[in-house]
Amino acid sequence: MTFSRLRLVALPLLLVCIPAQAQSPSADTAATDLDAVRVVGRRDSGAYYADETSGSKTHLPLRELPQSVRVLSRQTIDDLGATRLDDTLDYVGGISRQNDFGGLWDNFAVRGLPGSENTGSAMLRNGLAGNRGYNAPRDTANLERIEFLKGPAAALYGSSEPGGTINLVTKAPQWRRGTAVELYAGNRDRYRAVLDTTGPLGDAFAYRLNAAAEEGGSVREHVRSRRAFLAPAFTWRLGEATTLEYDGEWLRHEVPLDRGVLQVDGRLGAVPRERFLGEPADGDIRVDNRTHQLVLDHEWAEGWSGRIAASRRTTALRGLSTEPSALQADGRTLWRQRRHRDYASEDTVLQAELRAELATGALRHDLLVGVETYDYAFDQHVLRVRPSAAEPYALDLLQPVYGQPQPAPLPFIDTRETQRNRALYLQDAIGLGERWRLLLGLRRDDHRQTLYDHRLGTRHSQSPSATSPRLGLSWLPDAHWTIYANAGKSFRPNNGADVWGGSDTRSPPAPETGRALELGAKWQAADGRLGGTLALFDIVKRNVLTGDPDNEGQLIAAGRVRSRGAELDFAGQVTEHWRANASVSFNDVEVVEDNTLQPGRSLINVPRVNASLLAVYERALGGGLYGIGGGLTHTGARPAEAYTRAQAEAGVAPSELPAYTVAKLTAYWRPTSALRLSLDVDNVFDRTYYTSSVAATPWVSVGEARTLTLGAQWRF
């Protein structure tokens, strides 16, 4: 990006800020303005440890909640210099990266069990489904915190993963004025501009606007991304007891589909990490996301409240791509395929809840009753051409020559799937005296899904229903410690043309079901600024989806899978000047029974061990403040493919992605309350590493090279 192009990005942001800056506040408002700037822009001196979460839908403090929950605060996000959700995942125990579809969406496993990246099964946005459809990598510009809810959440949220769920909590409008502008520049010609502004418009209405524009290259040749992000929000006080809130989001993400590198003769490194195996002439894949959330809250009486929420989301993914298909015997000639994708989705959710806080004798109840309905539809139109000996559409891995004639893709997939769900759920958090807390939950879901294949003229339908219970118990022996246990069930309908196939004789697979057990301990310091959780878990899941090694692009159910392990998360203010975030997890995931996959083997991309540490030292300097710190993340070796019985019988060794450890540095200097300068260095030692792979090809995603980012942030 040239300076003139950067100016075109920055100038509109500065113009938005001029009215707020040009006002001359009186002495009476100076103090409130100072408080306001602490909630906009990139922060320092904030908390790492939190003892509350909205995703649990209860007023129980996290220390008393019988569940492992890790909350990444806005301060943690800022210390990481994280601009996308993906930048934070390595710093939470039990989270492992999965195939991100060439950098076009977020995908992860919690406690070793991957969900579906397109069905909303593992991600929420302000407590409403946030992942159905085709979602570009999440931007952090409007995130206040990220809540990692470990264990099953089906008793509250329905279709979900037994390993856990992520709830993204967005920044709320404030009743004190504040504005921040941030500009960043880095190596590989990367630039980013950010705006965060909030304040009242009258006595009853407050707004917030977050915006970001980004463009930059990567370690990968011919791969450059562009993003534009806009997130308006408002709070409207309709009366003393009634509030209407709106939260919107628009995101456009453009980048070539990059499947990464290949293993050659079962090893990585033969193909340089910079080598792009697609075709630059294909251009970008474009992902467009639009989200609208509206929430009406009303206090009926003391201890009684009601909430009505609505969400409307549309997504689209369109563009051409060239992708690896088959590596020839010479170890350097790669046959490639070409596709054109046109995906779209629509998702509408309505939710109503009644909450009551009451007492029955010596028992205190935090009671929740809710109903929810959603209608979701998604379309897949794919054109594809595959190579042949006559037209291999080949690339030399060692001496690539781009720009060759491109074959025209032909019709391949033309489907529409609809899902309709109706649900009733109840939850009661019961205080049993001073030392005990009991959490009970139950949800009933009635689901209907239909797949229309327009090419073949076929139709598939199923109507699965599920009842999802949850039980948790906490014991508080003193003011610092909690011992807890919980058990729950989950379900998730399997969906999509890549699961049901194109034959009208192939019946859809049964929904994924799971049961999870958890035992843990929590500790919290007396001042509430430091705490940790140790959790042991045992999860069994049936009908887990994984790549079909005999049918590229299709999915199969892996029968029964078991995940056992232990996690430790620790975060907070360690001393007056040090804050830290640490995690370590041990995960034993194996296929227990399956007709295709080899029992005893782990699932693709799931390591046995991952660990992380982030620490920042902060101290006053003159009239300002400075901070310096760093982080380490370690990801253990993990399977690079779905290992089958046939491979085991043939004596084929399983393919693995190697373990890796990556370091980062962060530093800032705040000479005044209005100006902050920052430096972030990721992958300090320029380590070559591989984050995930896809099925049995395997296409292997490459980690980013050393990245330096300089930033300047103004707050007023």
C-alpha cells in the first residue's frame, strides 16, 4: 500500500474524530472524559483475570460456577497485539487449530473435538449463534472479551460441541465520550487503521462505532489480503426499566485461497514455505458477512427481568481458486484442480427469556426460562475441473511457472439446505447455604433439516430431536478455593452436501451426540485480580465428522471418539508490575470404534500437549508509562491425516505435523495520556512451522514468518 492509499484509509477515520476533539469540555466534564478514554482504543494497565461471564446466563461468579471458563480480557487481546480471533487461540488451554480453509475462516477444536466451522456449533456472539454460514476470520476491533466456555453447552444453546464453546462479547456503547484512532505499519507491506468512538447523544441514547481497514502481504508468495470492517452499536433507554440495544457488524475479507504446501515422500520442507501452489490469475476469494443483533431488556420487578433478542446474519463466499490435486511419482510435478465457489447463507434467530432471583426457604434460586427458534438456509454452487493425463494443469514444485492456460470448471455441486429449530430451555443456579452451589439445566430441541440437490433432482430430509441435560455442583471450602464437578450431554445434526453425498439412496448420518464429565478446582486471590483453574475431563462422542480418505472433499462419521485430559489456566496481576497469562493442556484423543478409521489413533490436527505463557512488565516513566513483555506458545506433534484401517494393514506409517514453539515480543511507551506507541514482534526467531493440514492429501498450512508491527494510538 502506498502512502497515498494509506492516507485514503486514515483520513475518513480522522474526520469522524474531529467533532469530538473540537469540543471544548468544561472543567466539570474533564474527569469523565479521562475515564472514558480507558474504554476505547488499545489499553494498558488493565486486568487479565475476570470473575464474570455473560455466556453462562447466570449471576454466579466464575469462582462459584461448576464449570471451567477462561475469559480473555480486552487487556490480554491488546497485549497480544491480536487483530483476529485466530491470534488468541494458542493462549488458552485445550484449543487446537484446525483447517482454516486457506485462511478464509476460523476453525478450531476444543478439548480435541472439532466442530463444524459452518454450523455455529462452537461459537456464539453475545450469546446468539455466531458461526452459521461462511464467516471470514473474526476481527477483534469491536471485541470486549472472549469467553471460552469449556464443556458441553447444549443445555443452554442447543446444537453444540461437548468440548466447549466460544462466546464473543462485543464492546458496548458508553455514556461518557471517548475516541481513539490507531495506525499500524509492518514488514511485508502491511497496514492497518482502526477507529473506536463512543458517547451519548442526548440523555437516553448512546452510540459506539468501531471500524478497521487493513491490507498486507504474508510469507506466502502472491498471497495478499484486504479487509474492511464496520461495527455500529447503540443503547436506547426507553424508560427507567427498559433498554433497547443494537449491535451490528459488516466485514469484507479478500484473499487468494491458499492451501499451503505439500508433503513430499512423507516429509515437510521440500517445498519452501513461501511457495504458492495456486494460480495468481485466479484473483481473490471474497467473503462478505453482515450481522444485526437487537436486544430488548425489561425489569418487571425487583428480581424479575425479561429479555427478547433477535439476530439476522447473512454471509457469502465467492471466487475462483486453483488447488493441489495429486503429486506425481517424480516428487515435483503437481497436478492441480480448479474451482469456482458461490456460497451464501441466511440465518434468523428469535429468543425470549425470563429470569427470576428468588428464595424458597434456605435456598436461593437464579432461575432462567427461555424459548428459541431459528431458520437457517445455505446454498452451495461449485464448478470444478480436475486434472487428467491429457490436461494435467500441472505446476513444477521446484521451479513453478504461473500463467499457463486455465481450464474452465464445469458444474459440480448445486445444493440448498434448510434448517429449522424450535427449543425450550430451563436453568436454575441454586445457592445451598454458604458453601454449596448447584447448577441444573435442561433443553429440548426439535430440529428439521432438508437438503435439495438441484443437479441430481434429489431431496434428503431428517427431523432429529434431542433432550440435553446438565448437572453441576460446587463446594467452596473457603474464600479462595472451589472444588467442582459437572456432567452434561450434547448433540449436533450433521449437515451439508459433503456429508450426505449425491446419491438419493444414501441416508443422512445420525446427529453427533456426546457426553462429558468434568472435575476441577479453582483458586482466586483475595483482591480478585489473580486466579486459575485446573480441570480433568472425560468426553465420549459419537458420529464425529472427519475427512473421507477415499473421497476427496467428502466427510464421514468417525464412529465413537473419546477425549480425556487435563488443563490448567492461570491469569492475573502477579505483582505490582507484572501481569501474566499461562496455560498448559494434556489431551488424549482416540478413535474408539469405526469402520474406516484405525482405532487407537488420534484425530487430525489434535496435539497431545499445548502450552503458552504471556507476561508483561509495566512501570511508570517520568510522567508516562512503559511496558515490555513477551510470550511463548508450544504445540505438540499431531496427526496430519485421518489414519485408516487400510493404511495400517498396508504398513503405511501415519503422517504427522511436527511440534513447534513460537515466541513473541511486545513493548509500548505512553508518554502522555493521549498518545501511545507500540511495537509487536511475532515469531521472533523466524521459525518455520506448520499449523494444520487437510484430510489425506495432505494440504499443509504454513505459519507466518517473523512479523514486526509498529503502531501509534491517539485517545481523546
